[in-house]
Amino acid sequence: MKRHPSLHPLSQHHHFALIQALQMRRAAEAPPEKRNAAVQRQAEKFIAFWHKTGIVHFREEEEVLLPAYARHARLDQDAGVIRLLAEHAEIRATVRDFEHLRAKKLPVAVEAIARLAKLLHDHVRFEENEVFPRIERALGEENLDAVGRGLTRLHSKTDVCDV
């Protein structure tokens, strides 16, 4: 789907999140003799990704995009926004769980990384396919341009996700 240029930074972040989700899924599906090491490596990579990109991304959605949308819609009556925020909380909780395990030098379970991979993938697709189009329609060109000025382009177009 063609995204309004002002939301390209968020969609770009989503692209890198989908890469993370794919890598986590692959780690969870690795051959049994390599699976645990792959899962632990990917959990570390996701924690690094979260601190480099995820925290800023969620804040921008919650502190820039949704307040702009709130001027045009009742967020408490928008099931998509409620789901978006609930999933943000669940992803944050999972990162904290992974960090807690790392601090105690305990392994991340295969099921946990697989669950996060699916949640992250489904979350990004939901935002891109359902929530963002609705917000774009509600805000209109001028408001979208203003939102775009409040978003951070975390990567250049030639940048690759290094975590």
C-alpha cells in the first residue's frame, strides 16, 4: 500500500521490525542442534534493535501520531488503536522479560521468541494495513505534513539494519 510521505519514517521502521520478526522466526525453526544458540543470538539482536529503534518508534506513534489522530477521532472507541496500544504494551513486556533473563544468565525459550516473532509481524501488518490508512484519511494532507515533521528518520535509504 502506498503510504503518505509523512509516514514513511514509521513504515521504514516497520520494514526493519519485519526483518527482526523473520530472523526470530527462523531462529525458532532452526535445526534442533542449532536452535537454542540461534534463539539466544536473536534475542540479543532484538534487545539491541529495541533500544536502537523500537523505543523511539513506539514513542513517535504514541506521542506524535496518535495525538494528531485524537483531534479527529475518539481513540477510546477505535478498536484498532486499542489493539495497537495493547500490543505495544505486550512487546515492551516481552523485551523486559528477555532483559531479565539475560541479567540472570538464563536462556530465552524458543516458544517466547516464536511468540514475539508472530506478534511483531502481525502488529506491523495490522498498523500498515488497517490503522495507518484510517489515520491518513482522517488527518488529511496538512495535518499529515505536520505529523511528518515530528517523526524521526532513523535510517537513510541506503542503510541496512545492522542489529
